Amino acid sequence: MAKKTDISVLVVEDDIQYGQMLAEALKNLHFEVFLSFSATGGLDIIKKQKVDIILSDVNMPGISGIDFTRRIREMYLDIPVVLITGVNNLTMVDQALEIGASDYIVKPVKIEELPVMVERNLQRKARENRMFQDNRADTLLKALKALMRALDAKDPYTYGHSQRVVKLAMMMADRLNLDEERRYILQLAANLHDIGKIGMPDSILKKAEGLEDFEVRKAKDHPIVGSQILGEIEELAEVASIVRHHHERYDGDGYPDGLRGQAIPFFSRILSILDAYEALVSDRIYRKGMEKEKAFIEIAKNAGTQFDPNLVQIFIASMKKGLNGLQKDADEKSGDDDKNLLQIKKVI
Ligand SMILES: [Fe+2]
């Protein structure tokens, strides 16, 4: 249980004396207390202060406890509202519980019961919030999986390529000692870096070589299209930005924004190396993949121009060492999207 002084309670009560009495009692129980004599005043306090729980009267002039609860629910989903009511007002309380009040207490309030009531409602709200977050994460994962399936249906090569880039990315995550959250962001970005190809016509996507100028321009749109698709999902804002910049070059000659050096997001700089390496070593219908050693030389040649030189060093060194046997994994060419996506835990 949190220390009571860490818990802030907002009391909203139009009866000045009763409000003061409640606030005083809560202070004596070592809660941090804010007191307002109107719902409007209460809303002002919430905008400025950290409030953990609200105790509000039901019957108030102006905005009633019911409307107040509704407004709190619209704006601050995670603050529990406990209504204080007279015995005659239980129908209103029913209404308030329906629109999201957490609990109610009947006047006269038994002061000694307040700490338990506060703790119970904070715990219940925390549980609800966790469930809400889990559901959101679940929905997000399903949406991402659907996107990957769409890419697979459209262009199995790009899908397989993305899966292989994920494996390389996880090797880099180990090498760079990324914490769990950063690791998942990189994993998501690796999975989704070419998702914008969904919007590319097959005539361009599947053309082996000899693209016309207008086709090259269209092909170069895919980082923008990808970041726009992902940008629709608030929680993926960072992933969208990494995807947007995965074809930037370290010397500033890349696309879509011509960012240079450290201005390119760190994970985009990583993906750009992995993306190029994977494309070099993988077999295509029209050519055989390059030998790994030759691909390393090719990547190293472009360190400082196309790629971040430090990251090239790290990449080649860890590929050669085959960190903890992960090189073997990285070399396997089978796509395994279910396994990869299942590893993507919550990023929200
Ligand atoms: Fe790409």
C-alpha cells in the first residue's frame, strides 16, 4: 500500500462546513488533500494538480455530481470518483455508477472507514487500468499481425526479408544491450520497415530491374507511406518515425528527408545497415545472394557515406563473432512471423 502522504484526495463538496470537516479528517489521516466547493473548481484543480482519487458530493448547484463524474470519465479515465450522498439519493448514485463512478458513501461519512475505502478504490481502478491496457496491447498486436499478413499476401519476398531483418535486429539489440522496451521498439520497426510497400503497384514492386524514373520516385515513397500507416496508431509514433527514415543515408543523400548523421533516428541507422545486408545476401529469382564475407566488405565500403560507421563496425563484429550462437539464427532464411510477433510484448 502506498504511503498515505503520497495519495492525494480531491474533496468536492458545496456544503462548506461539511467539506472542511472531511478535508480536515483526511489530512489527519495523512492524505494530501485538495478541497473545492464546486464541481467547476474541482475540474480546475485536476488540471493543475496530481489527484489520485476524488470524493464528490452528488447534489451540488451548477454542475451536479453526476455531470461532474461524466466529465471526469471523459477526460481522466484513470481517476476513481467516489460519490458522497444522502440516504435519499441512491437512485442518483445508481445513475452515477452507470456512467463510471467507482463507488459511493452515504452521509454521515464514517471517518474511520475512509482509508479502507480510498485504498479499495485505488486498487480496483489500478486493476481496471491494467485490463484496459492489456486489451489495447492485444488489439494492437492483432492489428499489426493483420498488416504483416497483408504484406505477405501482397509481396511474400518483402515479408520474408522483413522477418530476416528482425532476426538481425535482435542480434544487434543483444550486442547493444538494449533494455526490453527499446528492444521491442526495434523489433516492431524491423517487422514493419517496408510496410509502405503495401501501397506500391505490383508492376513496380515485382520488376526485377530497369525502373523508369517515375517508378523509382513511386518506389521511394514507401517509407513515407509506411510511416503514415503506422502514424495512425498513437502508440507507434516512434516506430513510424524509424520507418520513415530507414532509407536516409549517413551523408545526407538518402530519402525521404535527406537527414544526415546523428539527425537520423538511431534505430533507422541500424535498420538501414541490416536492410542492405539482408538484401545483398538473399537469393532473388533473377540472381543468387552474395557471400556473407563479400557482403560485409560491401557494407564496410559504404561506412561513413551510406551508413553510420560506428554501427557498421558493431554490426560486422557481432556478425563475425556470432554472438551467443545468434548468427546461426540470423542466417536462417525461413520467415517466422508468428514467433516474431508473439515476442512483441506491450509497447504501450
Ligand atoms: Fe525499404
